[in-house]
Amino acid sequence: MQHTLADLKATLDQARMGREMYRLMETLYPICRSLTGNGVRETLAILQRHIPLDVHEIPTGTPVFDWTIPREWNIRDAYIKNANGERVVDFQQCNLHVVQYSVPIHTRMQLADLKPHLHTLPEHPGRIPYRTSYYHENWGFCLSEAQLQSLPDERYEVRIDATLQDGHLTYGEYVLPGESPDEILMSCHICHPSLCNDNLSGIALTTCLAQALTPLSRRYTYRFVFVPATIGPIAWLCLNEPRLSSIKHGLVVSNVGDPGPLTYKKSRRGDAEIDRAVMHVLQHTGTASTLVDFVPYGYDERQYCSPGINLPVGSLSRTPNGGYTEYHTSADNLDFVQPQALADSLYHYVSVLHVLEGNITYVNQSPKGEPQLGKRGLYRTMGGPAGDHQRELALLWVLNLSDGQHSLLDIAERSGLPFETIRTAADNLLPHGLLKSGC
Ligand code: ZN
């Protein structure tokens, strides 16, 4: 018999999965990704070793809703050399040193003229900031405040060997068909260079989750989308607009590797099934978690939840963007993320999907009086341990509320019992013909 999400949840080897996701992040860490360009292609090619995702290319200039696909940016080298010809700022050492989408430049200038193009973080003098200038033509370097302070006032050679020209925007997509054409969407952004929690953790979790779901039997169809932030989901939504009604639930995956507690940002709707499923899982998880309402700021849920789209897409993360000082700096590195945090995040994603997969509405086939459970071996004849009581309580709740109007998640919420207990009760009743699928 083919395994299901319930089996995956029950047998998930968190230590092994944590190591695998972390190893994938180590592989992807050195690559200079951006909104477009070869770094994204190289990243997607590495992911293809894990899942057979389709790579799509959208030409520069393509209109997508109110936006236009930008020119493609590729960088080979960049540096600032001092008067002795030594590289004092070197892209080869750290790809955060260059402002993303910098136009090419090769010139010499005094420190005072160079300074407007240098970006630091004075409040964290040891860290290199991450800066972009996607939609405004510019160039610049990022370095630590400590390094800036150490630069003598002399003439520097400045070079950014990059190209900004017509090309493509690249994104990846992997679809796992299920019994139903109804879809669950998982989306992560793929446009950050050497940054771990934001955003390699999301790429690693999405990839390993897709890999783990591949051999399972699935009720839903799963669609995994790997896109550059903002313009990526906008382009994807524009190209797929006729199909969007198939998407029944969705999650944006980001910031899932830091040691902080889990955070769920609700969809714009706020009461969608995905919102209730995540909230239910977090409520029964036994650890602290934070719940936040939708705000039109953050990651790509902004696009999926724009008013003309309004998909039921939330975001399950650990510490959200901007909630940690390492965010968008060189300190968001491989030391900041932890395999066990990645594994814990993955377990909660699997738990949420388990709820969605199993959340079916049934109709009690013996609704006049309680059916006699004892004669079917479903009810103990003598008092037993507390676990038995909960199991029996779950049977009674499922029988009582399965009137075609209440799904198993409704019953879990109403009874206060974990979804898993309610799902198991339904699974025990089904072979006795006491339940029939209602819709
Ligand atoms: Zn970011």
C-alpha cells in the first residue's frame, strides 16, 4: 500500500532531514543569486538533483500585470583596489560586497567621491549589509563599518564587471498530481545571494518537502514554485491566472531555519482553511508560537493576497523578516541557521499538510441514537487508561458532528482534541460503514 501524509508525519526522521536541508544550504550558499541571471539558473539546476522541477524563462520586457520583466543581471567580478593595487573589497570573498543590479563601472576615484557608493551598518560595525537597486540604475559596494573606517584617504580603483542587458527572468516549478485537481501551493523566493535564513532555508525546506511528498499517495495536487521575490510571483500569477481557482490552500516558505519560535502570518482572508489548519497545528504543538494577522508587507504572500487575486495563502516561518538583527546582513550565515530548527519547521509543514489532506466531511450512517460501538469492538467494555477515554471521546464527537455540515477540522476545533485523534477516530469508524464521505 502506498504511504500517505499520515505515515510521513509518523515516521519523519527529523535528524536526517535537518542534516539534508542544511547540506543543501551549504551547497547553495556560495552562489550569487539575484532577481535574474545565472545564479538563479545554477541554483535551480542544483535543486533538479533533488526534484525534477521545470525551469521557465520569461523574456525581458514582458508585461506582467502592472510590471515589466526587467533586464537580466550577471556579475563576474568586482573589487575596490587601494593605491598599492590590493583588493580591499573583493566580490570573490563575499558576494554581498556588491549592490545587486549594479551597472558596470571601471574607474579611479578618491575616497570622498567613492563614499556615496559605499554602504555599511554603523550599528553592527562587523557586518556587511545586503543591498539591492533593482529598479533604479545605480552601482555600489557594501562593506563593514569597521572596514570603511580603516580605509585611508587615497585614490582607489573601482571595478564592477557585470552586465545588465535583455535576457530572461528564470523560475522553477514542480507539480505533483494528486487524486484531485485541487491544489496546494508552496512558494519560496530564490533571489538572495549568500544569505541563509532569508532565503536559503525556504529553498531547502520547500525542496526537501517536495522530495518527501513525491512517493506518497496524495488527495491534493501540490505545486511548488521557486521564484524571485515580488516580480516572480507577479509574473507567475499573470501567466497562470486562468488556473488560479484550482489553488485551495497555500503557504509562502521563508525564514524557517533560525532557532526562534514558529510564527504564522494569516492569509488576507484570515479564516481560510489553511489559516485554521496552521493555527490548529500550532495550538497542539506544545511549544510557543506567534500568530499575526495579514499585513500587506513581508514576502510573496503580498502578491498572492493582493485584492484582485486574494488566494488563501499564509506564511509559516520562525522569526519573520526584520525580526532578527542578522536579517539582510552577512551575519545571516550558516552559523545562524540550525539543522534542528529546519527539521522542526519541516515537521510542522508536514503536520499542516496532514490536516489538509485528512480534512474530509463525513455523514454518520447510523444517526438515530448512538450506534452500538461495543458490539463492533470500538468501545472498551471495562475502564481503561486515559488514552482510551480520549479515543472513545473522539469516536463520539465524529459520529455526532458528522452530519455533512462539519469537516474533521471543525470537529477537532469544537472538541478541543488534536486533529490526529479525530482523523484516527474517523479511520476506525470507516471500515464499519458508520461514515460516508459527505462532499
Ligand atoms: Zn530578503
